[in-house]
Amino acid sequence: MPIELKHVSYTYDPGLPTAKDALKDVSLTFREKEFVGIIGHTGSGKSTLIQMLNGLIQPTEGEILLNGESYYSFPEGMKKRQLKKAQAARLKSIRQQVGLVFQYPEHQLFEMTVAKDIAFGPANLGLPEEEIAARVDECMAMVGLKPELKEKSPFELSGGQKRRVAIAGVLAMKPAFLVLDEPTAGLDPRGRDGILGRIRRLQEETQIAVILVSHSMEDVARYTDRIIAVDDGRIRFDGKPREVFEHAQELRQMGLGIPQMTELGFRLKEKGLPLHDTILSVEEMLQALKEVYSC
Amino acid sequence: MLRDITIGQYYSADSVIHRLDPRTKLIGTFCFIVILFLIKGVYGLLIAGLLLLLIVKATKIPLWYIVRGQKSIYILLMFTVVLNMLMVKGDVLVKIGFITITREGIYTAVFMAMRLILLVIGCSLMTLTTTPLQLTDGLERLLRPLKKIKVPVHDISMMMSIALRFIPILMEETDKIMKAQSARGADFESGSILQRAKALIPVLVPLVISAFRRADELATAMEARCYRGDEGRTRMKELKYQKRDHIAKLVILVGCAGLYMTRFLPSITQTFYAITGLFS
Ligand SMILES: Nc1ncnc2c1ncn2[C@@H]1O[C@H](COP(=O)(O)OP(=O)(O)OP(=O)(O)O)[C@@H](O)[C@H]1O
Ligand SMILES: [Mg+2]
């Protein structure tokens, strides 16, 4: 059940002096069960790209398909009313299958209690009460929220907890793709690892596909299987973290960097240390050094 | 959708009107409003509309952009037209049950609608071509004499510019929250009026919270930069009239005088009677 983008472009405010081409001729496929990281400098079009996956904005040009079915084109000869209905139904099903967690999602909480807020999504899907209640419990456990927080007001929670509530609210719709826009922005290291670690485990256990937008090279190197680097609305790199981070020079030119350990590895190599592979994490570095000094 | 609302927004372009001193534009707008209420006939309004169109041309702002931004007054416009049409007494043209439409009613409705449209477009031209900062500066300078009678001129203009600045921020925020709730399956477009009103709760609650949060942040940011009101505050860019401002003022004067003269034109009904009189 892949999401395919075919030559997709997007322009904000077309025809105005503020017009901005946020995406330019992007072709991509997001497969099932994948953990993908999207990196790119600020304003490169990452948020625009992921909003498109969920049908919140419609490509100005090009086509986007979920499971081989186009988001916006319908068979010829449909009447206007029919078309409108079919479009609404399709978007609803897309939004169920592609769950999107926005940047600072805690700003969108509104209900009186945590449980009710998480229930908002499944309730919109028209699920029965018992099913919704079961999903609320399940998703709170998934993101690591204690059950006693259920009846609390979301506004009494800490920033990190609020964010977990927001993520649980999207998970409760049981999407096949979970798309997260900088889920760790503004959190401390422990909060960050807490959230990302849980998402990784969730992905391994439930086989949900995760698409993670992040500014932290360490995080994408550590958690993802594939990295997409966006530069000024175009895809510059798309591949395994190890492959992508080999292009240190180009990444730096794009205003990005490489993980610290990768950098260290390159420098050590320059100094003549016989390190073979591109190194991504502290653990790998330790392993490589152990091999070199055979201890 | 929401982004189409452009009340009080600035449209950046490089035109003479944009470069005019904000005070000139404020005076011009004020005169235009006053004269709109002094004009008596449809002819006068038509001429005023023509002049306004020329100014729009000069601002280099596409007309469709301005018209699209006025969507929010359509309802007000409808009310005006319908009420005037039904309430004004005079020569009865149509009578269905208790509804009577008179010749004078139609005339007044058209007149009022034109006046309202010109009024709104005239005022929005002002904000479209002037940044909130310039607007505040201009207003503060123009109202300066009122300080003598203890009117807090500075605070009033500061509040106004903050309010103007907050409109696009809140619009953007609304857009973002609506998207986020749509991502959770919220539906804002279908259902009865009651259902739709209820669907707005998930948008309004976060919006109000965010407005307070932003106001708080703004206050902190202003304090952190030592803002303490009017006292001892100097400006980086002092307003100064240029040659083009004097020309513009002359144009305003002549334009207003001309528009005032239209009071002495024969009214459209008189023309109508005169023409029909020719044939009888
Ligand atoms: N609602 C909007 N209206 C107009 N322009 C926009 C809008 N949203 C984004 N843009 C512009 O589109 C471009 C891409 O923005 P986008 O939000 O996708 O960037 P991003 O990669 O998510 O950046 P960041 O890392 O800062 O979140 C930017 O240049 C931005 O100014
Ligand atoms: Mg973004």
C-alpha cells in the first residue's frame, strides 16, 4: 500500500507577488513498513510535502496516489454533487490511513480530558463507543502515558506529555502511515529519546510505516532506514542513511550537516586510521575503534 | 479559503501610492469617506468609483485581489440592499402579499450598495498600500494635537497597529489548526448549521489559547526591548512630506471639490424623466 508522488509541484499564493514554489517536480514513493527520515533546511518544503501526503493541500501540478488510487482524479462523467461526495469520502479514508502529526501538535489539543481528546479522531471515523475506549487505552500505553492521566485536562500536562497525547490522538485512528513533523522540537534529550524510541518500537511491533521530519542528523541516522534530503523544493538525496551521509560536502552546502560521529569518522580516516564504513552512531564508532586497535 | 480575507492587510508593490507619506493617505482616505456621504446622486458615486479605479490602477494591485478580499462584506451588502428595497416608501412597482417594492426603494438600494462598496474599497486601499508600522506612525503624528487634551494618542495607535498585525497571524493560526483537526478527521464542510457550529469548537478553543499565548509573548518581547510607552521614545525614520505628497494633496483637494460639485448635477431620475418626456 504505497504512497506515490508523480512529478508533484506546489505553489503558495499563485499569481501574487508573494508566490512561492515550495515543491518542484517531486517524484517519490513511500513504501509500507518503512521508517523514513526527511531532512532539509528551514523553508525547504518538508512540511509542504507531508501535508500533501494527507490530502490537506492539493498539488498544483502532478499526481499523488495511495495504493494506486489517485487522491484527486475521478472517473469522467461524474456529476458535480457526486464528485464532491466522492472526494470527501476519499479524503476521509486517506486521512484515516495516513496519520499526520503536526509541528507543535500540543497546540491543537482542545478537549476537557486527555481521553476525550485522543478519542476525537476515532469518533470522527464513526467508530462505536467501546472500540473508541479500547483504542484510547491502547494508544496511551503505546506513547507511554500512564492510565491515571486519562481524566486530567490536557492543559495541566507538561509539554512532552501534551505532545504524547497529540501523537496518541493520531495513532488512535490506526493509520498505516504515521507522518510526524519534527515531533521532538523543543523537548529535552530525554523527552526526545523517549518519544523517538517509542515510535521506533511501535514501528517494529506493529509494522506501521513512519515518516519523520527532523532537523537532527543524529536522530535520523539513529532511527531511520531511509533518508530523503530536500533542498529548496527538490529531492537531492534518497537512500540509506549510510549512503546519504557519505555526501558530507553536498549536505553542508544545503545547509545541513552530518552526524557528529560520521564527521569524526571522516576526520580520523583523513588522519590515516583504517576505518572502513561510514559510521553513524557512538556505538558503531566504539565498535570500529575496537576493531582497529583489536581489543 | 481563509487566506482570501485581506482586511487590513498590506500588499507589497512598488508604486507611487505605496511611497506616499502615510499621513497623506490617511487624509485622502478621510476626505474620500466624508465626500462619499456628501454625494447625493448615483452619478456622483459613479464618478467617485471611476476615480477610485484610477487610484487602484496606480497602486499596481490587481483589482481581482481587492475584490476577492471583500467577500466578508457581501452579507452586509445583501442586508442593505434587501432592507432598503423593502422599507423605502414611494411609487409602488411590485406588490406581492405584504412585500412592496418601490421605485425609490430600488434607487436607494442601488445607491447604498454603491456607497458601501466604494467605502470599503477606499479604506482597504489605504491598508493595502501602507504597512501597519507606517500607518501607526502617520496616525500618531496626525493626532498629535490631541495629546494636549490628554488623549493617549500613542497608545491608541500602538494598539491599532498590533491589532492589524495580529489579523494575519490569527488567520495563519486558524488555517494551521483547521488543518490539524482535519488530519484527525474533523469535517467543517458538511452537515447542518448546528453541526457545523459544533465542528468549530476544536478550532476555537486552541485558537483562543494561542491568541492569549501570543499576546503574552508579544508583551514580554516588547518589555525585553525596554518598551515603556510614549515617553522619551524617538524614531528611526521621521515622517517627512515629499514633493509627491504635496501633489497628492492637491489632487485630493481638486478631486473632492469636483465630487462635491456632482451634487448639482441633475439626478438620474430627473434624467430619466427628461428623456422619457422627450418622447411623450
Ligand atoms: N501557508 C503558507 N503560505 C505561503 N508560503 C508558505 C506557507 N507555508 C510555507 N510557505 C513557504 O513555502 C516554503 C516551504 O515551507 P515549508 O513549511 O514546507 O518548509 P519546511 O521545510 O517545513 O521548513 P521548517 O524546517 O522551517 O519547518 C517556505 O519558503 C515558506 O516560506
Ligand atoms: Mg516545517
